[in-house]
Amino acid sequence: MTILPSAYLAPVQYYTKLCGGESVIEDRGEHYVKQTCRNRCRILGARGVETLIIPIEHGGGTSHTPMRDIRISSHDPAWQRRHWHALRTAYDNTPYFLYFADTLAPIFERHYAFLCDWNAEVENAVCALFGLSRHKKISNEYVVATNADDDCRTSPLRSPSAVPYWQVHAPQGEFVPDLSIADLLFNMGPEARLVLSAQMAQESPKRTV
């Protein structure tokens, strides 16, 4: 069973594990880890890679707080508007942005108190757009890994051999790996499933979308 953290518009490699047909458990009992996919994602625009960061409450020692209790900061109510503006600016010229925007834009107008709840809302929307199924359980208590290879909580979820796909803003036509699933979705649309399947096959020949 693969153990994953809660993640915001997670990297492509996160989704190959999430939707690879194997059992997955999302650990919300783990301690929050700063500067990771738990509250940030990387997108690619005309000016290069940009990191979108969800502001969180820092009271009480965040690094020792379980993910299930991490709250989104109430002191920056405009962050969702900024994130959607950044996504629109980066991907407005991609083939599929307008096709998916009507589904995703309303999510960025809803407010959630807890980071895990927001991440889950976005993940559900992405999986629905892709037509992806998951075999996922959620644990509010820390999950003890029995196999280090299945524990993806401390991994940056990057692949040394990511399957390339077409990107509108690829510099000099060179593929930029390890970006948010949003990059794959807006650039490739329905063909994104083929990219995910190719990545899964590369990681493990038995895994397919």
C-alpha cells in the first residue's frame, strides 16, 4: 500500500501513484512538513516556473501539528484569487484551459478552514476531469510504513525520468518536469491519460490508468 501526503494540485508523479490501480492511503496524521507539495505547487508560465503557496496558520508550532489540523490562514483571504489569476495567466493560451476552466474556477471561490479539505476538493475535481479512479483510504492517525519504497511522504515526488509531454511555455522547446498536474491537464487535455499511463508503465510495467 502506497502512503501519500495530502497535496495541493500535486505533481504529475503524485497522480501516477494515486491512480495506478493499487491501494493508497493518505496520511493526515503525519506532522506537517514545510515547503512541500502539501501547500504548494509549481506551474509553468511565459516567465518560467512559478510556485503557488497556500498561506497557513502558524500558531502552536506548525511543524509538530498533524496535517489534519493545519488551518488555512484567515489573514490572507485573497490567496485563492491570486492563485486562479496565476493559473489563468500561465495557461490561458493552452489548448484546454477554457475547456476545464468552468469546472475549476468555482472551486477557487469556496473557502475551507482546513488545508486537507481544500486539497481534497481540488483533487476530486482533477480526478473527475481526467476520469480517473482511486483506491484510496484516509487515515487521521500516523501511518507506520512497513516498506520504505511505498512511503512517499518524505519524497519530493519527483521522477528522474519523467515522461515528457507538449508544453506551451517550454523554454526553447525543452520539457520542464515535476510540475503540477494542472500543467498536464491544460496542455494535453484528454491525452493526459496517455501520459499518465506511460509514466506508470515506466515506473512499473503492471500499472496503468
